[in-house]
Amino acid sequence: MVSQNISIENTRQWYRTAPVTAFPADGGGCVKIGERQIAVFHFKATGEWYACQNMCPHKAQMILARGLIGDCQGEPKVACPFHKKTFSLKTGQNLNGEEYAIETYPVRVEDGFVYIAL
Amino acid sequence: MTNIVVVGNGMAGFKFCEKLLARTEGIATDGGRFSLTVFGEEPRPAYDRVHLSAYFSGTPADELTLAPAGWYADHGIRLFTGECVVQIDRDARTVTTHSGRCVPYDVLVMATGSAPFVPSVPGIHKDGIFVYRTIEDLEAITNWGRQATRAAVIGGGLLGLEAAKAALDMGLETHVVEFAPRLMPRQLDSAGAGILKAKMEAIGVSIHLSKNTTHFEGYDRVAGLRFADDTVLDADMVIISAGIKPRDELARKIGLAIGPRGGIVVNDAMQTSDPAIYAVGECALHGGMIYGLVAPAYEMADVVASAIAKHADLESERAAGPTKLFTGFDMSTKLKLIGVDVASFGDPFCETTKHRSLVWEDRLNGIYKRVNISEDGKYLLGGILVGEAEAYNMLLQTCKNRILLPPTPEDLLLPARKGEGTAAGAGVMSLPDEALICSCEGISKGDICSSITEKELGDVAAIKKCTKAGTGCGGCVPMLGDLLTETLKAQGKIVRKVLCEHFDHTRQELYDLVRINEEETFDEVLAHYGKGHGCEVCKPAVASILASVHNDLIARHSVIQDTNDRYLANIQRGGTYSVVPRVAGGEITPDRLIALGQVAQKYNLYCKITGGQRIDLFGARVDQLPMIWEELIEAGFESGHAYGKALRTVKSCVGSTWCRFGVQDSVGFAIEIENRYKGLRAPHKLKSAVSGCVRECAEAQSKDFGIIATEKGWNLYVCGNGGAKPQHAQLLASDIDRETCIRYIDRFLMFYIKTAEPLARTATWLNKLEGGMGYLRSVVIDDVLGLNEQFEQEMQRLVDAYQCEWKSVVESDDLRSEYRHFINTSDPDPTLAFVEERGQKRPAGW
Ligand code: SRM
Ligand SMILES: Cc1cc2nc3c(=O)[nH]c(=O)nc-3n(C[C@H](O)[C@H](O)[C@H](O)COP(=O)(O)OP(=O)(O)OC[C@H]3O[C@@H](n4cnc5c(N)ncnc54)[C@H](O)[C@@H]3O)c2cc1C
Ligand code: SF4
Ligand code: FES
């Protein structure tokens, strides 16, 4: 039986990654969780954190954490360093009108540590 | 309900759907008045075949898609890809596909396109022989090309040359074999074709004319071509591009009228011999012609959409009007992508019309232009352009719209006078409103200008999105830019190239603001002049401005830099980086060479001599970079800024130190210049060279600033460029001494740095500079702006602030700690993969 409203807590597991101070402000960093590579971004001005897959789906490169971040009409985004494809950090949607998208994950900051739910 | 079925989901089939939706706006959705079903034999939805070759330069297949599968679904179109229609029952009005699916139709549209014509030469089925039409063909060519060395393209027409360029770009020795005695026989006369041949040979493609292939050599794989004259050309890959053959097999089977040499016969309404069946695109034979171009195919699609909408009573009010007819189409073309400009328009040969031809031929620079003018000298009838085709759009418009020629028509032929204020842009405004600007989409100047005004469009991307102009072959895009600028100007609006949505300022304005108010970080600049969080466009642009103003260490601004500047190295496929130490002037001691070799060996780096007279070490992991730099610095090296929008190299020839012709010490001067400007940040990269005499072995005239020794001193050239759009540098001053030369360069560079748009090289900047070279000379030499003293002081400050960026990282634990792949472990990226090639490593494929 699957209930109607599945909360994140029920289906995902939170992982403690690294202290807040290890991540660059207004930039990205990559964390390894098991065999997975997750890109984590910190928008200092608004205090928002986002996480997504590190692999850029365009050419399957493990690179998104090294991308520039910013916003497009208020939507937080990351631009892949290789060919500047951009993705929404909220929905993972491709902002160039192409079909491929990325996975995004919830982030939580607690006791000075960054947690990610996979 | 009217059932409309389309056979073929190529460019014409897709355009038909789009045009039909446009003509039936509002009706499509209002309760089942018609249904639209599309069958496409290819595995993916229709894509942009015209730009197929872009696949070779890395554009992925899905970027060529005209509309994603979701688009069809969203508009209620049933799309079946990977389904080939194999039977049509004209009495029962049904179509059946190879999988047995059967659909009824009231109207049928054949859009089956064409297939490459493959001559039945013995041996044609050997492995390694390809055609060039679909994404699958290109995939097969790419795979085979990896282990091939010599490619032969059969066919020296438009497509053949495009295929040849692709083979060349794959790194293959490339040959073109043409049956006719000249290249592009349908578009060029023999003089023009001769120039094209020379140009193709200069970029490395061998051309074989009047060659009739009679046999393919080789056992199961192709090994060569044997010709009728019994000569043989060795080749381990062959691309056939010998023309097209309309795909009329299905139409033939069901008894539609077919032309004597193939093609489904249609009337002006694009109806076949069965009035319920239409044909569009390359399968249709109209007036005895198969049009092998996309613009007429789109026009045909619109004609059919108009007819069907009208007859089935589906036409929306907006689209109402007389039924459209197809009455032939202009075959003007501009060849793209091959690295040589070629165009022909109107009637290029005028074999049957009385006319006068004017010809301009410049064999040295490989330029041939011919225009045909009516006998009374009033109208342009057609022409040919080889080597320089910038005037194509204007000439085509002049020809199509029968615009009265000026009394001196030879002006049409003179080489474009770059930057001297010839208002190519203003020229578009003299066109009548009906002038067709985008012939692919059939959009006139009037349509574009009124959209710009009414919908307040502010850039070319918006024009493309709103009007669809420029979305076909793309040839009219430069004209769209000109129309935009001129329309806005006419409205009294100043056209400002603002950075992006976050800054309502041009780069020049922002540069001045930062210099006056002395902001030091991106956050300050954003807070004072911008909004939002910034983006991948404005962050590097502001980073470059901050660096040009303060020459502060860019590593301190790492998160606003493009990855190359962030890691002070160039990123490669796979995510490793390359390391290029500075080798000023290209002069290097044996000890340093050995040191470089040792570092490369220790870290297993791929080595290559660059085109900039230095050595590139590829394949370093991000965590290895600081260690590699540390060892290089120990051996006396510093950063070569190969990653930066900064000074790259100053090449030199040996000059008077060794060369029997040298008149000055070019090496010494190159080293002085390179050390002076190293680390200087600019809107784009800067390159320079110094030659020791007029023989110009250092290629100084292709550089942003280049210096050539004379008996009396030095000649200074500026604003040259290699790269995608080469341009010769122009003489700024002659016979000057070293000090004057450096002063002029200081002024020139500061003026450029202050006023150029982001990512504009000096050549592009000069082309847009009002007043061109004359004005530049008056600024740099005559000081008309009165800023030269300031320019020189500012430059001196930047020179004094230089520090080696690698060294700063190596010496700071803080900065060093940023060089790792993971934040939470020191493991390197486990997905990195290399393969061996010619005794060194390289990254595995994408
Ligand atoms: C290594 C080298 C090729 C080689 O193996 O010889 C090279 C490699 C790259 N070139 Fe180049 N160019 C190299 C000489 C040239 C030259 C020849 C020259 O400088 O004499 C040219 C034409 C001359 C010119 O620039 O005017 C050249 C025109 C370009 C362009 C086109 C520039 C333009 O204005 O059209 C780009 C693209 C860009 O910069 O936007 C480019 C960009 C690149 C980049 C940086 C692409 C990138 O952003 O990653 C390549 C980096 C490879 C890497 O991973 O390290 N490279 N490139 C050469 C390095 C020279 C050096 O020592 O620094
Ligand atoms: C490399 C290349 C470069 C080109 N460059 C230019 C250029 O610069 N300028 C220009 O104007 N034109 C250019 N062209 C030509 C242009 O692409 C064509 O004119 C255009 O694609 C024609 O459209 P079409 O729909 O008639 O044919 P296509 O695009 O070929 O579409 C026909 C489709 O129908 C499908 N089909 C056929 N039979 C069936 C069946 N029985 N059932 C189901 N599906 C079927 C085919 O698989 C195909 O997908 C170029 C073409 C190539 C190959
Ligand atoms: S440019 Fe002159 S000095 Fe330099 S190598 Fe050539 S001939 Fe010698
Ligand atoms: S690999 Fe990310 S944009 Fe191409």
C-alpha cells in the first residue's frame, strides 16, 4: 500500500556530507555519497542550498559542481562548464529547451553540517 | 471529421504540420474537426538536416530536433516514428505501415524526401562506403572514420564539399572526386570554380576533376577508387554525394504520375495525379524540377496547408485569403561550413538572357565575384561570389526585389571596406517592406520590423522566437541583427548591448563605473549596479573587468570565473586539465625542456607542441595541478595564461640572432613584449608576434598586435585574427623605435580593454568601431581623446601588479585546498578514463 502523500522522510535517506565551511560561497562543490557524485551549491545572499547530480547529461561529464551558478528570471540555475547548458536547481529542468534534465535533491543544514536526501 | 495523414516526418513533413496548425489556429482544439497523423521512418522526430554537419562539431543529435516528441502530443498530432508506410489503398483511402498499422485518410500528404543517388559502380557494397543524409549515416561515418586515414568524397557539389569539410575536420586526408570539369557545376562558372578549387586545396582538400569512377578497389573493405582513365586513388573511406533521387517508390507503386527521371508530379497546388494526395519537399516534381533545398520545401508545405485548410473548411479567420499556389522558387544558395565563402544567386550564368557581366577577380586573396546586370544597366540579374560572400544577402535582395542599381554598379563588387563606415547595416533599410528576408520561413522585412516595434523585441533571439525568421538555414541572421539595430535607431532608441538580464549596463559602462567607484568584488558590483544572483554570462564578464581594472589575483574570485580561469588551466573532455607554462617568444633552454619532460613523465601527461610555440601538457587531474605547478615553478617556469582571456603568446622568428635575412632582434623584442603584457586581462584573449623581416615567419599580421622589423625600426600592425574568421592586421605605424612601439601598444590595448564588448577580439572590435582604422590611428597616435597619458599610466600600474597566478595558489594553503574533486574525501574522480594512442594517453570518447 502506498499512501497518498509520500514525504521525503519516508522514501529518501538523509546523508551527512561535510561542514558548511568546506563549501565555497556562491559556488559549487562535489560530495561523494557511496558511489554517487552529488553537486552542492550555496547561494550566500539568500542562504539557499541546492543539490543535484554531478553528471551533466549533455556529454555525461562529472562536472556540474564546477559550473557557474546564478539565476534566470529568479529561477536558480547552474551552467555546465563544458558547453554552458543550464539547468534549474529547483526542478532539474533544462533551461535551454532541450529534453534532458537532471535530478535534484533536498538539502538541509544542521549543526553546521550539510545533509542531502537521496 | 477530416483525417489528414502525412507520410514522412522530415523537414517538409514537419513544416506542413506547423503551417497547418498556424492556419487552423483555434480550430484544432475545438472538438475533433480534424485529425493529423504522421508517419516517419526514421527513429527520431524530424530534425534539421540542413545543419546535419554540425553533428561533427559536437552538436548532439537532440539539438538538431525541430520539435521534441512532446510538441506533437501537445498539439494533438499522432506521431509514429520508426514506422515506414508500405502500402496505400487509394480506393479504401487507407495507409498501412510495415508493422501492420492501418489508418484511414481523407487527405494524404507525401513528404518522403529523397535518398542519396548511389551510382551502380562495381564494388559499391564494400565496407567503408557511406552516404550523407541522416544522423545514422553520420554516426556510421564517425565510427568508421576513427580508424580511417584517407577519405574520398564522390561529388563536388554543395553537399559533397560539406562532406569533405567534415572528413577534414575528422582529421582525415581528404579528396573530392568530381565527374564534371569543375566544382559546383550547377552554381559556379569555371572562373569561380577555379578559385574555389584553389581555396579548397589551401585548406587541405585535394580535388580531382573530370574523374569517372568505374570500380571500387579492395577485398571486403574499400581500398581505393579506379577511374575510367585507369588511374587509382587510394582511400579507406568513401562518402557518396553524387546527387539526390526522389523517394517516389511508394507513389509509383500506387500508380501516381511520376516524372521521366523520377519525382511525384504535382500541380501548382502541390496536388498529385490523385487529387486527394499531395506531395511536398524533395519527393515532389514541380514544373519539371526537383528542388533540393529547404526553402522551397517549406513554401510547398505552406501551399498544401493552405489548400487543405480551405477545402476542409478549417481555416481560421486570421489565415483567410486566397488559396496559395507554388509557382517556382529561386535557387540562390550560400554554402556554409566549408571554411570558404561561396554563394550564387538569381541567374548565375545568364546563358539565355542578354546581359552585361562585371567580374572582380583577386587571385592572390582567392576572391572571385561576378554580377550579371540587365543590358540597360538598371537591374541585377544574378551572380556568383567566391572567397568573400558578405554582400550575398544584400545582392540577393537587390536582385529579387528588382531594386534599381546605382549608376556605378561596380561598387557591388568592391571588397568590403571593413570598419570604414560603409553602412552595410543601413543598406537593409533601403529594401522595400515586401523584401523577403528569411526565404526559408517566408518572412518579409515588413513582418520583422513591425514585430520589433509592436512586440518590443530587443535581440535577435527574440526575433527568431517571435517571427521564426532565421530558424531555417540561418543565412539571414546577420540581416536580422542589422534590421533590429536600424529599426530601434529609427525609433530614436539607443541600441545598448547590455550584459544580460542582471545588468542593465554595457560592458564599457560597467568598466567605467568600476574604475571610478573602485568596487573590488562581484558582490559589490552586483549590489551597486545589478539585480538577482548573476549568471554564467555576467560573472565572467565582471571578473574580467575587475581583473582589467585592478589586476588583482583572479584565484581570489574563483566562483565567478569560467572553469578555465577558476582552475588556471584548460578543461578537457573527461574533466582533466592542461598545463601550458609560459615560454616567452618561444625561446627555451635545453635544461628547461628537460624539466618539462620530467614533470610530464612523472604525472603521465600527454605532450604536444602548440601552435603558439610552446608546450602543452594535457590530462592533469584537478588535485594534481598545484603539485605540477610547484615543480614547474621550481624549474623556473610560470603560468602561460593559456586559460585566460589574457595575453597568450608572443611568437617570434629567430630574426637577426641567427637568420641570414633578419634585420632586427625579433626574439629579444618578442620576449620583452611578452613579459610586459603577461597576465593582462582583456575582453578576449590577446595574441602577438614579432618577425625579424618582411618574410614574416612569425605571422605577425594574423595577431591582435604584430610587429615586423624594417631596416629603420619596426612596423606595428593591429587587430588581426586567425581563428574562425581570419582577418589581416592593419598597419598602425611604421618605422618606429622600440619605445614608441610599446607606447602605442599600451594605448591601443587600454583603449580596446575599456571599450570592447565581452568576448570581442580586437578584429571584431575594430570592425564595429565607428570610423574604423582611421579613428583608431587618431586615438593612439594623434591623441584626439586626450587620454593617452592616462592609458599609459593605467597600463604601467597593471604591468607592475603582475604576479604569477600559479605561484600564488601553490603558496597559499587556502587556495590550494580548492583543488580537489570531492569536498568530503580526497579521492580523485573515479570515472576518469583514458585510452592509449600513439604511445601517449588521451581521454576516452564523450
Ligand atoms: C593548444 C592549442 C592547439 C595546439 O595544440 O596547437 C590551442 C588550443 C585551444 N584553443 Fe586555440 N589553441 C592554440 C592555438 C591557436 C591559434 C594559433 C596561434 O595562436 O598562433 C589560433 C588562431 C589564432 C587566433 O587566435 O587569432 C587559435 C584559435 C582559437 C580560437 C578562435 C579564436 C577566434 O577569435 O576566432 C578559440 C576559441 C576561443 O578562444 O573562443 C580557441 C580555443 C582554444 C581552446 C582554449 C579551447 C578551450 O577553451 O578549451 C583550446 C584549449 C586546448 C586545451 O585543452 O589545452 N583557439 N588557437 C594552441 C595553443 C597555443 C598556445 O601556446 O597558447
Ligand atoms: C548534409 C545536408 C546538407 C544540406 N544543406 C542544405 C542547405 O544548406 N540549404 C538547403 O536549402 N538545403 C540543404 N539540404 C537539403 C535539405 O535538407 C532538404 O531539402 C530537406 O531536408 C528536404 O525536406 P524533405 O522533408 O523533403 O525530405 P527529408 O528531410 O529527407 O524528409 C523525408 C522523410 O521521410 C521519410 N520517409 C520516406 N519514405 C517514407 C515512408 N514510406 N514512410 C515513412 N517515412 C518515410 C524519410 O525517412 C525522411 O525522414 C541539405 C541536406 C543534407 C543531407
Ligand atoms: S622573418 Fe626574416 S628574420 Fe625571421 S626567420 Fe624569416 S627571414 Fe629570418
Ligand atoms: S557536457 Fe555539460 S554542457 Fe556539454
